[in-house]
Amino acid sequence: MTNLIFFGTPGAGKGTQAELISQKYNLTHLSSGHILRQEMTSGELGAEIKSYVDKGVLVPNELVIAMMEKAAKASWMNNQGVIFDGYPRNLEQAESLENFFKTNNLELTAVLNLEISEEEAKKRILLRGQNSGRSDDNPETVSERFKTYHEQTKPLIDYYTASEKIKTIDGAPDIETVFKNISQIIDQFPK
Ligand code: AMP
């Protein structure tokens, strides 16, 4: 089973690549942002979640962790490997995910860190904002999302470097090139 974490700044291309890779390798794509946005439009916690997302800050851990574990459990019951996209985003989420793997006798295959300059990432998000309909793809919220990334999410690079699970990929080239480079890395993992 292949279980991956897609990691990177907002706008690095995590969602796009996670979707392509999940199709190619038959993995379940679990995007915390996507799951939260679905909950925002239809769930009873919608208004509360929106208040965090629109500020560009993290939604509280107990909520996100429970949602992601529920989704992951359902996928693993079907014997499908998983791509976590946008999760974990802070130390508590990472530790909780590690415990979850242990308790369920599963293994994290790798963390794929998509690297891109902040300038390029911001350009991409603001371009996407013209069509995405996402209320958080605007200049003010984007700046806050980067601040949140630097303060809470980026330290996870050290956390995963310690376990030697992290692979860094240049996210700057076009979608096809990045996809090919990620595929090459995945093809080297033992089946
Ligand atoms: P994304 O689609 O990954 O860019 O996430 C959009 C927004 O959803 C973030 O700015 C956060 O407010 C929220 N969010 C997504 N993933 C998480 C997470 N793992 N923990 C807390 N909040 C999250």
C-alpha cells in the first residue's frame, strides 16, 4: 500500500498533482481543504469553518483531525492507499496522524514536498482566484495563509526530515513535468 503526504506552500500545486497521482496509482485523494469547503457549503459546522478559512488561519485541530481520520478509515477499509493533501498542517496533526498509522498498522510511504517560490505561488493563487470561486483566494487572505504556513506548517519539514521520509520536488515547472518527476519518485518505492 502506498500512503503519501503532499506538502508545500499554498499554491505549490499540491491539489493538482495529488489528483493526477491518485488517478495514476489508484490512491484515494484526501484533501483537507476540499473536505472543509464541502462542509462549509452543506454541513452544520459550515459557518464556523468559514470564519477560519476566510481569515487564512487553521481550522481547529479537533475538527480537522476527526474529519480526516474518518475519511482515511473509509479508504483503508477498501484497501486503498491514500494521499493526504494539505494535511497535516501543524505538529499536533502530524503527531496524531503518526499515532493513527501506528494504531492501524499502516505505514507512511513518503512526504512529497513541492517547492516553489512564494512570489510564483502567490501569482498562481491570484490567477486561480479569478475562476476558483474560493473566498480565500484574494490578496489579503493569501498573505495570511502564507503567514500561517511559515509559523505552523513549515516546521513539519524538520519533523519529517528526521524520519528521512521527505522527498523534495521542484514545483516550478509545468504540470506535466512535475507529474513526471513525482511519478519517477513513486516508481522507486517498493511495491
Ligand atoms: P487549502 O485548500 O489546502 O489551501 O486550504 C484552505 C483553507 O482550509 C486553509 O487556509 C485553512 O483555513 C483550512 N485548512 C485546510 N487544511 C487544513 C488543516 N489540515 N488544518 C487546519 N485547517 C486547514
